[in-house]
Amino acid sequence: MDFIKQYINQSISAASNNLRLDTQKIEVVSLLREFISKADNLEKEIKLLKTSTEFSTFAIRLADIHRYLTQGSIDLIKISDKFKEHTQYLISDLSRLLDSLNPNTFREAIKKIRENGLSNKIGLSNYSFQENNGNNYYSGKSETEILKEKIIMEDEPIESGMLFQNFEEVILQPIKNVDEILKTLLTAAPDPEELIRYCEILESNGNLAEERGFEIISNMHNIVAKALLLIRANELTPTKQIVESMRACLIVIVAVVKGKDVDITSYLNKAESFGLQIKSIKIEG
């Protein structure tokens, strides 16, 4: 087994040692480790996991660890501390994963993921920039969708003494203000200076997330920052669909940072698809 698989499997084992596991949960951990060990293309397999309701949040953590191990040089002096950090981040997500699956449902979920992977490409669904009817952001949404978004985005106290605390505070602090800006884009002209200010904050926090090895969080920040710059430059019209896509990025950021036990697959796919759509748009001037 190569170093990357060993590192990830040992992180999972170390995280599981912090949990109370019954026989079924121990078996699921074993199946998960086996899945990683036998993966022909681990990066691809993790991307497939991100499309699954059961695995999406946990897979985002794995993707961040995988990126740390495969992109750039590894500081061997600090790798022990980094391993402890990665293990700490995995504990809550692994716990939720083990609570939601047993050995049989684990196997069924993996089978379904692989079957879907043969016919679908992640984040490349058809996307339209056409205007949706209704100026209110929540118009046309079901009560379930609205409730889910509010649960994810609601304010809640941050636990003190946690390794994640300072990073969490920095990342979450501006999100509520950006969210309010997005909701008003459909009904009012944005303040150009305010857009620039929050673009700079998002870019800075995106860089911080990248330094800490959080690829998904970094990518979501960069997508929203570029979209705001495009809107300011009149290169992108803030239709309801575009605002929803930008908010999907914020929802993913908050859900991952807070470790929310809510399925975010649809938001992640929408955000990544939107990121691909605006990637080639040039900002003039």
C-alpha cells in the first residue's frame, strides 16, 4: 500500500479510536479502510464519494487530506502535527458516517456510487444562466429546502478550546454579511465598494483555507469572490439562479466548517458546476 493510502487509513483508525464503536461500526471502519486500500484511483473514488448523500461531508474531509498529501512538498518535520490535526477533523464526520451506515448499507451505498459514476460526471450537469421567475430569493423553494438552508446557516456558539476554533471564527465571521448581500442582489443595485471589500476578505480566507489544506472551502471562497467581481464589472447579471449558486458555495463552507449533519450534495454539485461556468469569463478593466 502506498504512503497516501496508509496515511488516510491510519487517520481513520486514529479517529475511530476516539469513538465508542460496537461490532457493526468496527466492521464499517474495516470496510472503509479496505475501500481506500483497494482503490485504483483514490482521488477519483473520493470524488465519487462526494456525490453520495451518506458520504458527502466525510468525503470532503478526505479530499482535503488527499490534496495535502499530493500537492506540493510535505514538511516532514511538521507531518506528525498535521496528522493529529487531520485526525481531529475526521472524528465528528466519521462518527456521523458510522451512525448512518451499517455493513450492508455501506456496501449498497458504494455499489450505487460506482454505478452512478459510470454514467455521470461530477459537477458537469447542464447549467443555464437564464433568469428564473420571481425576485424573492426563496420564491419557488419548498419549505424543506428553506428549512435546510436556515439550519445550516443559522448562528450558533463556537466551542472554546478546540483546535478548529480560530480557523472557524475567521472563516464564518464574514459569511452572514456576504449572504445578506447576495439576497439583496435581486432587488437592489450593489454597492461597488462593498463588493470589492468582501471580495478581498473572501480571497484572503480562501488562501487561509488553502494553507490549512481545505481545498473545498478554499474553492468555494474563490468562486464567490470571482462572481462578485464579475457582477461589479457588469460581466455577470445576478439572476436568481446565479444567486442561488453563489449561496450554495456559502452553504457548503458553513456546513463543512461547522460539521453540520445535513446532506449538502446538491449544494456542492451546484457550486462546483457554477465555478466551472464562470472560470473562463474574463474580468475586463
